[in-house]
Amino acid sequence: MTYVMVDIEADGPIPGDYSMIELGAVVVEPGLARSFKAQLRPISEKWVPEALAVSGHTREQTLTFMDPAVALQAFADWLGYIKKPMFVSDNNGFDWMFCAWYFHHFMGSCPFGHSSTNLGSLYKGMVKDTFQNFKHLRKTKHTHDPVDDARGNAEALLTMRGMGLKFPL
């Protein structure tokens, strides 16, 4: 199993009615050299200006992004080189929801299977305190670029490994 840290940006709260507009992933391994990024054209006429503003893109810009089916195929191809990818995210309730929906909608299945892992929950369990937050373990600034954010979260997970959390590299 190989942990893949994923981050997405969207123009609204749920997939289908709204759109995933960016997807970033980093393989959790020393050096964090393997990454993936795609910008996806919206699939809906609906969008929430405040949600889109988080990404720093305008609606007009997103309309020039890649066809979502092409982007998902590229991501699936990239994941194909990874042995048993395990989806990990800072907010897997949000990121997983969009990724799984998009994979099932455009590809018919999800290369991650039916499971995901929440980075924050891992940290809370590790330190045995549900009020603690892992975000101080990031080195890369959280910019809402999905690769930057996935890389920062992967750095945090590698730091947690150094603190005793066991997972395969």
C-alpha cells in the first residue's frame, strides 16, 4: 500500500451540482518527488463565488480548463504506477467525496477503492487529544494550490511517521 495525499479545490459544496476545478496529489515518500495536478472544466452551471474565490481562479478561467474525463483518465494513469494507492487527505469528507464521485461518474470506478484516511483524525489519535491539530507540522505554505496543499499535508504525515506513526513507505 502506498499513501497518496490528495487535495482538491471546488466551486461549491457538493459534487454533481457543483464542480471540482483542481486536483492535486503527492505520493507520501521521502523527497515527495512524485506529484500530479490537473485543472478541470466545470460540469455545472452552478457555482458559489466565495467557494471559487478560495482557488484564486475566475469562472472564466475555469471554463478553459481540461475536460474532466480527460483529467480523471490522466490521474488514473498516474495512479496506475503506484502499488495499492491509499487516499489520504486533510479533509477527506470533502476531498474524497469529490474524487470518488468524479471517478465513478467519468471512469466507472475509483482506483482508490471505497476507503480514505483523514490526516487530522490520524494526528488526533496519535496524540490522544481530539482538540489537537496537525497543521503546525506542515513545511510548505497552505496556498490553496492543490499540489502545495497536498505536499504540506504529506510533510506533516512524514513528520508523524518520525514521531512513531507506522505506515508503509
